Amino acid sequence: MSTADALRKLRDSLPLSARMPVVFLGHGTPMNAINDTGFSRAWSALGQSLPRPQAILVVSAHWMTQGTTLVDVSALPRTIHDFGGFPEALFAQQYPAAGAPELARDVVSLLASHHAQEDDTWGLDHGAWTVLKFLYPEADVPVFQISIDMSKDLAYQLEIGATLSALRDRGVLILGSGNIVHNLRRLSSRPQDFALAFDAQFADRLAARDFAALGDRARMGAVFAQAHPSVDHYLPALTIAGASDARDNLTFMTESIDMGSLSMRSFVFHAA
């Protein structure tokens, strides 16, 4: 099925809605899911301010694939505790939201040119449920994830976002979860200079809508490698940038560096 055919099918299957925002959240440590923090309080407040979606599509740093973009089509996505060394209370957390199998299959068709395939084994990893539990604590909105193809360059995720943007007019909230700076080798009791520098540079480029720079390692400079020894936590931010358009207003939230080298900067693009 061509992208045009997939878009027509999407328009036929989902009613037209007011244009939904797109959201990127810096999720940081999984402990934010069980601790009362400024971050979790901000996520709760954001959830109360967002229009209620028909479904949520999540792009998380923690579902990485090679050569394909997988889309979870399961009816009841499992809660994945993809971490170790944390308190038992964190492993006891569940987020029992329903999936959105029909919509997820439409997204497979929409992303056919990006080698999308169905998957029914994943679920909701901690990049998804640790923030969703604050945005929608009743777990009463259908949700599904898509993976990030680590074999592609940065700009590929901008393309993915641009293709997904059509979902915004059909009541779907597109949610990215990662960190603008993510270097677990440089954790510290104070913000590291490289983390502050890259976080500020990202914010400036995003506000200027210079997405081409955000998707180009060379243009982001040598500090990029310090901010991201691996790019998995950066790519969801590019997906969300790609799903925005020139008519959107940009709002930043939780603009701080946690644990020395984790940017908790989050942002929302919403229709003017």
C-alpha cells in the first residue's frame, strides 16, 4: 500500500479532530515513576492540560531495532520492566492500558516506505509507562509503541515524524520519550558543562525550527558525542520535531540537568 493509499484509509477509519499536540518528555531515571519529583508533578499537570486523545503513539528510546520500524499491534500491551537494580516497588508497577491494533496496522501501512512491520511481542517499556502513568493515570486511553531504527541516520527520524504527523488530525497524541542529553558514564552531583552546552544548543535550534541541524551530527558539533555516546535517547526528540509544523507554538518544560548528565528538558508543539 502506498503512503497516499494509507492516508486515505486513515482518513476513512478515524474521524477528523482538532489538531493534537506532539509531546517529547525527558524521562530520566525510572525512579521518577515512584518518587514525588518536580518532573512527575510536571507530567501530571501536562496530562491535565492536554486534549483527550483517541489513542497514543509512543516513540521510546528503549525500543531499538535494526533495519526496520516495528509497530506493536498487541491488544493488551504488557508492562515491560526493562531495567535492573531498582527497588521491588518499581517492578510492581503496571500500566494496564489497551492497545490499538487496528490503528497500529494502519501505521504499519503509513510507514511502509520506512520498512515498517507488525510486532505483537513488545508492549510498553519504561520509557513509555513511567511517563504515561502521570499523563493518563487511569490507563484509559489506548496506546501502542513504534520502534526506532538504529541503522539509519538522525534525519531518518525527522522523516518518520513528518509521515506520522497526519495522525495529529485524527485524535492521536504522538509522544516521544528519551533525553536531550543522556550520558550515563558522566553522572555527577552537579550539571556537567557539556550537558548544559548541548541542552542549550538543542533548545536554540529547536526554537529556530532548524531541524536540519538537529538531524546532522557534524552541525551539532563535537559536544554531540559527549551528550550521546549512543543516540537512542536523542532520536525520539527528532521524531517529535519532525511531526511538528510551522503553525505550531513551542513550549518548553522541566528545563534542567539531572544527575549531572541527563537533560530533563521536555517540549510540546501545539497548534496555534
